[in-house]
Amino acid sequence: MTAQATPANAQQRYDVHRSDLPLSCPSPAMALWNSHPRVYLPIEAEGGTSTCPYCGAVYVLVD
């Protein structure tokens, strides 16, 4: 049985951890086929919060 990918852009806010870096939207665990092109977000350089320029999802670094 294969693991199902989570839907891309299903939420407007995502909490991420340093272990998730480098951060991309959609993340590798998300289904890419129904989303926008993958973009890497410089969350550390942006003070711990990044917004995807394609879908507007907000990512917050929690640790």
C-alpha cells in the first residue's frame, strides 16, 4: 500500500519546524499535480514567517 499525499494548499497557515527546511510550497508531502509550481521560501531570512507568492499560504517557523 502506498502512502497518500496530503492535498496541496488545503490550509491557509502551516506550522513548520527546522527539520522541514528547506521549505517549499507545496511541500514534498503534498500532491503537486493539482497545485502551482514548487517554490522555495526563505523563511529563516524572513524572520520565521513566509507567504507563498502563488497561493498565499502562510508558513510559520515554530522552533
